[in-house]
Amino acid sequence: MKVERFDGRLNMSTLVSLFADSRKVRLVVFALMLVLFILGAGAPEDAGGVFQKGYKSVSHSHFTNILSDPEINTGAQGVNCSGSACNNTDPGTTGCNVDAATIHRKVFTNTKVQLRFSDTCQTRWSKTINKASINFYGNATLRYYYYGAVYLGPGYSVYSNQRFGMGYQACGKVGASPMNYLINDTDKCTAVY
């Protein structure tokens, strides 16, 4: 094996010689990764679905807007509850829907169900959208807890009330008859978050 001395200049012949041997390629890639890690460009602190920025948790939908979104550090404006104080309240009237993101969704006949999450309020709720081309009744259920049921035009939605904590599913249905009850059928629900 020939040992070459690196003189600090990067030109085409230097790059070609570095990448000519697969061992050199692995070494160069490892060195670059080590430099990036040392400079702080390592993996996100929480690989479980939510990135961290300082002390405040930031959902995936907001991660790309960290530099341009002032609400990431200050919270959503006009929010009048947080945590368990938001239980069984409307996310629209409390302001929790302002920074909400869709965490999970399920689509089936005439229906789109979304599990929504507010980073500021730390609450979850169900949103059901009428996908049909005619008016139908809609139900949005936060499984085992709350539901909202209304008559919906095409493309319109209904929310359940919100709840603080983890481990919830959004359920819902759009149909020809009123549904003034909790919908807990797993085939009508999103994944848990």
C-alpha cells in the first residue's frame, strides 16, 4: 500500500486518489461524520417522533419552520388553556387548533379521520371530514372520551373535544343518519398517539 502525504490542497487528482480505494472512502466518510457530530449536527435528541429545540417540544410539521416560526418559542397566540385544564374543551375556542398538526389519519368511504395534536396545549382530538359530494352527518370521536356530531356539507369537518395526555385514537364516520354517540370501532379509528 502506498502512503501519500496530504498537502492541504483539494484538487481533482487528490479527490480521485482518496476515493480510489474503498477503505479510504470509508475512512473519509467516517471522518466527515465525526466532524459533523463534534460540531453538533448529530441526530435529533428524541428519535421517537418529536424533535427537541431547547426546552420546548416541536412536532414534525413544525420542525422545518423552526427558524421562521415565532410561535415555536413563544407558543400559539390566544391560547387560554394548557394540559389537563383543556380537557373536554373545544380546540377551536381555546386556540389550541392554531398550532395543531395531524399525527395520524385514516380514510374510508366518504370519511377522512385525523388525530390532531397541539404542541402548545399538549392535547389531542379527533377531526372528521366529509369526503362525499353531498351533505351527510359526521361524527368525530376521541376514542372512549368525547365526540362531536353535526350535519356536514361536502369538504366540511367536525371536531371532538380535546384531552391532555397520550395514548389516544381518533375515530369517526360520515353517513346518512345522525350519530350522537361515541364511535369506538377500531376499523373507524387511527393509530394511537
